[in-house]
Amino acid sequence: MSILDVMEKRYSVRGYLDKEVEDEKLNQVLRAAQVAPTGVNAQAFKIYVIETKKHIDELKEVGKWDWFTEAPYIIAVVSKASDAWTRYDGKNLGDIDATIVMDHIILEATELGLGTCYIAAFNKEALTEMLNLSDEYEPVLLTPLGYPNAEPRGTDRKSIEELVEFI
């Protein structure tokens, strides 16, 4: 499968089977995160692999959707801004780097037949407390990780002409 095929196959999974993810697949997903590009290769992020069943009550405070806690894992990517590259105009790339890392996780998971869903709308305070994060770390994105038990919903995409400007 080509990279574009994987990208086109990916969708936001909002339902998961009660089926464990094999260690080999989990490790491949984490390896994809490790090789993600970051500003000046600072790798100013941390990945938390949360076992859903062990933390079900805490996770229900983080995200209120029924499907959120169906997958065997929730993966959190957090940024450490003080270690991230800062562009010359002062823009810190920590959140961008964390997003690239999550994108690698999600695309590799899709390639392996696993389901994911980008989640930025979560209870930051509950997650920070659950992970016992110090002030230097900021949660950026979450995704469940497991076998899908939900069909993709139709999504419209703007045309290339609407999205791209050639100058």
C-alpha cells in the first residue's frame, strides 16, 4: 500500500472492538513516532501509552464519549516547549512537532489495520493530573488505539483548486 493509499484509508474511528493490540503492532506504531521529524530534531515530546482498562475512571474525566474508552490503549502526545525549537520570530514549534508525531502514529496504525481518532478536545486538567505532568509538559493530542468497530463517516474535501495557490 502506498503512503497516499494509507492516508486515504485513514478515518476517525469512533467505535472499537474489545480486542487486544499485539505488542509487535504497538511497537511498530511507537517506532513510527520515534522517527517523526521535529524542529532541529529536538524531539521535545513524550508519548504516554495508557492502558484503558487500568485507567477507565480517570479517562472518563478526560473524554466523555462512550467510544473513547473502548480501545485497549489511549495514546497521548505531550510537548516540552522549553526543549523545542523556536523559530526566529518567536514561534515555538513544540505543538507542531507533537502533531507530526501523532500523524506518524496514526498513519502507521492505519497501515497495520488499527483504528485511531485525532482528539484535541479533551479535559486538559484531568489528563495533566492523570499523567502527573509537570508544568513544563503540555498535552497536545490523544488517540484511542485499537481495532475498529465503526464504519467511516462521509467527509467532504475541498478541491485542490480551493486549497492550493500557485504563485
